[in-house]
Amino acid sequence: EVQLVESGGGVVQPGGSLRLSCAASGFTFDDYAMHWVRQAPGKGLEWVSLISGDGGSTYYADSVKGRFTISRDNSKNSLYLQMNSLRTEDTALYYCAKGWYFDLWGRGTLVTVSS
Amino acid sequence: QSALTQPASVSGSPGQSITISCTGTSSDVGGYNYVSWYQQHPGKAPKLMIYEVSNRPSGVSNRFSGSKSGNTASLTISGLQAEDEADYYCSSYTSSSTRVFGTGTKVTVL
């Protein structure tokens, strides 16, 4: 089955760190760029980061640049997001999404930044 | 990286057609034919409805169509049905090789 499954979310204090994972199955993972997209409670979608299929190119939204790092392990069909120096405004449901056009989404993992 | 501008809400009666606009700049919507549209029902993940301005993925109803003029893209839903009630988001490639989403539009079927 073609799917993406996110994990790693939780509650963390401001200034803390968290690592999200996204497990891919049912397609040739390294053929596709992958994204992280987040959605704060009751708010719209916000693009967070992109990594190319070979992992050689990465891009970030200004709001997370310097704090978040996207990576992938093609041998494990997995995507990651290392989130450091977390802020309350990073509280959101984090989705991983496949390909140039976000043609496949996971169900998301919830990150709550609160003291 | 400002969000693309969409109307907060659009409504229509069953069977009618509605159009949702998505306004950006020459650095995103106007500069590239890489505009896509997503449908999101409450509590669900977004679903790709249109890519490259006007292309429909396999399985998406032909009642959904897309277009672009200048810095504004549009999504039209014809023959509106109750199941179309959802939030809709546009997205575009940008000159920085990043992506940007629209502010989102809530579609209500009256």
C-alpha cells in the first residue's frame, strides 16, 4: 500500500528539541522529493521544508531556517525533521508529503510546544 | 515568503459553479506554471486536486478545473455537491525554489 506514516510528535518545552520521522512505503522513495508541511490548530497549511530525492538539496521556510533540519535515509525509506530551539508558535500538526506536487500525504504527527 | 491570498469563504447551492481565487506575485504564481490545489475535509489530510495549474490527477472529478491569469490562479468547482464542502488551499513554486501555500478558503454548500 502506498502510504506515509509520521511519528515522533509530542509535548516539549520552549527551547527544546524533537525529531520527527516519516516512514514511506509502496513507492520508490528515492525517486521523489519530500516535504514537511505543518498546520497550527484551526489554521491553514504552512510549507516547512523540502529535500531532494538524493538528499543533496534542502530548502526551508524563513520561519524555521537555522532551527530545523530536514534529512532522509533512502536505505530505510524514511524522512526526518530535526527541530531545535522550539517556540510556542511551532505548535502544529506536522505532515510529510511526497513529490513535487504533494501528491501523497500522511495523517500527521502533533507537536505541542508549551511550558 | 508571504502566503498567497485566497478569499476566506465561498458558498454556493448544489449544482452551481463556484470559483476560488489565489493571488500571488511574479515570484511565485505569476512566474511559473507550478500551481496546485488541495482539498481538506475536517480532521483529514489534504488531497491533491489540481497540479501544474490545470491538470487533474487520476481519480479526481472533472468537475474540478484550474486556470491562471497573470499573478492569480483560480479553481472552479462546477455542479457543486455536498461532498465538496471543505477547505481548499492553493500552492505555488517560488523563485527561491521553496513552496508557498494560500491562506485557505472554506467552501460551504448551501
